[in-house]
Amino acid sequence: MTDHFSNDDPKRHEPTLGGSRARRQPDAVADSGSVDHDSVRLTRGDRLQHERRDERGYIRVTLPFRVDLSDSDTELSGNDVSLGGFSAHSRHAYQPGERISASLLMMAGATELIVPLKAECLRTTPSARGEGYDVSFEITEIEPQHRELLRQIIRSALSGRSPNVEGLIGGEDPQTPRKRQATRALPPARPPKPMGRYILLFAAIGVLVLVGAATAYRNFMLIEPSFAAVTAPRIDVRAPSPGILGEHELVAGDQVERDQLLTNVVNSELESDLILAEAALDYNNRLLDNLREHIENGMQEVSLANSAQPASGDTMTFESVSPEIAQARIDQFETVRDYESSRIAALEARMASNDIYSPCDCLVAWALSSADGVYINESERIMTLIRTDEDDVLVEALVHMNDISRIDPDQQAYVTLANANQPIRARVRNVALDVERQPRAGFPSWVRQQQNVASVLLVPEEPLPAESVGQPVDVRFTEAPLLGAASERIWQGVRTVIQFGDDIYRAAMEDNDEVTDDS
């Protein structure tokens, strides 16, 4: 489409719109007559006579416009313009290949339109009037929206109409008038089918079917116990003797170490017996010392007490006996003294047993309050401790006798804590009917009163926290580990989504209530 001509060909003739090239004016600032002349020509309605195409490859039109250079305050007077470039009159010459950054200032009625662009000089020729130069530029860079604006201005000029803003923003571009053929109205195109909606619909149906199948398998195929809870071995600390419970600061949830002093029992009767036994021992020791002293001094008669137990209640009397009889009585008093020593040792052992120490590293599950001097009887429960070692915290479940035949040792099960979203795998350790062989904490006594259930102990693969002892849990026994694991995870995922939605709803309702109260 591009014509190849030499710039130095004297026979080259390039027809233009509205006159020859000689009628172009150099600068808009220097001579504004050409602008007025072109405006009058366009207003008069001159029509397109020839099409000019050269190295630009586009149709040129003559419009009144100015070229504002970005890197200087100079303005050039425009000669012609096309979608590929423009020509302008300049006072100084440009070298071919020189690049400029400029804006085309075009009048559209009473509005001036600005088209920013970058261009490259193609050639520079002296003006026919002898003043300045006619410089041809090729547009090298222009934004799409500015190029569309320039296109509409050029098409408006080609149609013989003066460019105006109302015509540029109309529903159709102004074009050369031509005869329009009546055509049949085409039926409206059918909108494409929304495939994305169908994909989402089928995906939602698939999710619902999967959730329904997992729920049905979990509720009907898996074995569900009557009750299950986290348990641990229980140690009941009881009073060794009657008395007043000593002060202690232990409450449920405290951790105690092995051989740590828990509390003591104050038995006043035992303390009185110990004091009297110590007094009797001291009396016998003094009595024996006096008798030995009299015998060693060679006295003919020795004063001797009638009893070696001053606390017996008998009246103390003394009599004089020979040294031989006194020596025999010394042997009797030594026997009584040995008895009193043994009695004191027994009383001290009973006193020591009233100091209660922890038998293990345990967690306090329950403790009797020691406020206001609580009196307790012998063998009365003072505290309940639970062992919290890794192998002690287990899950105990009560399974109906109709389902106990389907449970075997080392069978797999799934345990879900109350506030957890992921199930914990566990294995069956043993199945027993006598659940009281090893007392365990965390299981209510009224649940054990059922006569048609068996106790199943489960060992979780992940250690359970000691604080979870006594919490009810959800247990499912499975005979197909793969299907059981899939159903449990799907069920827990749905449960998590439901809980999340419920939390959002509750939070929104609380915020709404707060806003209502403030208003």
C-alpha cells in the first residue's frame, strides 16, 4: 500500500485536499491566515478530490492544528496529518531520524483536542515561500485511545464535516455519505450457555452426595458406644485415723510431685496417749536409777514404790524391803520400761502416718477443703489423685453387648475430643466386663450402673492432655480402616464448616444487639 518515490524527484506530484502544498503556512504563530482559510474551507463543505498516500501508508488530510513540543515552548504550525504521521512548518530544520515528543492541538468546534504522541523526522525541505522548513514526521508511539481519537477526527474531515465534540462522542463515526441498502434485521444472537454455572452445580451435587454417603456410613456402619470419656488411674487418699484435717492449699487441677507433703490429720487422743507414755517411761527410768543408787550404797533397807505405772489410777505407796527383794523388783521395772518404750514407738509411728505424702507425680482431681477445722473419721476420703503418665491417660467406652462381638483387641477406632476438629486414631487395648478391677477417674458412677454394657479401653496414638480427663468424647469403632478414616474426615470437615458459620452468625447477632443497645 506504500508508494516508493524519491524525495528529489522534480516530477513528483502529490495532490492534496483543498489545494496544493504551496498554500500551506509555516507557523500558526507567524501566520494565522492559513488556519482561518482551512476552517472556512471545511465549513464550506469542500469534498475529497484526491487521496494522497506516500511513505506513511495512510490518507492525509489538511486540518488546522498546531504541534506543541514537550521539551521546549515552541509550537509548530501543522500542514497535514494522517494516522501514520503529520507535516508541520518550522523555523529551523530537523535532521532525518530525529525524535520528538509532542502533542497535536486540534480544534473541534469551540473545543481544543490534545493528542500526545512521539514521532520521528522523515525529511526536511525548505518552504516554498522561502521562510522556514516543511518537516515531515512519522508517528512512532501513541496510546490506543489517542490513536482512536485521531482516527475519528480524520474520518470526520474526510466526510467533509468540521470536527466537533458532539459528533465524536456520538453512537457512530461520521463517514462519507453513501447509499444504505435495506437489510433484514438479524435475529438476536443467542447468549452462550453458562458452563461455569453447570460446573458449580454438578460440583455442589457431588459434594452433597459425598457428605451424605459419609454421614450414612458413619452413623449406620460404624460401631458407636453408649458413652465414652477420657479416663486415668485413680488413687484415693484416705484418712489414717480420726481427727481434724490439717490446712492445705490444694485444689482440683493442681499438679503434685512424688513424696510431696499433701496434708496431715491432727489426732488429739493419739497425741495425749503419746504424752502419757513418754511420762511413764521417764517415771520408770527415774525409779530404776533410785533403786540402783540405794543398792550400790549398801543400805540394809530400800524404799520401793508399789507400782511402775503412775498413770494407772492407783494410790502411790512406798515400802521398805531388803536389797534382794529390791533387785528382783528392778527386773520387773525394766520389763515395764521396755514395754513403755515399744508403746511410744508405736504411737510415734501412728503419728507419722497422719502426715500424708503424694504416692506419685499426679494431678489432683478432688480435695476435701480444710477450712474451719474439718473433722474426719478414719478411712474417710481426703483427696483423689489421678496418674498422668503418657500410658495412663486412656479412653474408656461402654459398648452394648450386642456389638461387643464385633470388637477385637488391637482394632482401630477414632476418637474426637469435644473442641477438636480432627479425629485421633486409637486401638483397642482390652475388653472387660468388670470395670472396677482398676478404679479410673473421669467416668461417672451412674453410667457404670448399666448391666448390658462392657468396658473397652482405647490407647490413642497421640498423647491426650491430662486436663481432658473426665471430658466426654466421640468414639467410632471401624472394621474397614480406609472407609472409616475417609468418613470421619469428611464428617469433621462438615462439622467445622457448620461451627464456623454458627460462630459468624452469633458474632453478627451480638454486634447487632450492641448497636441496638447503644442506639
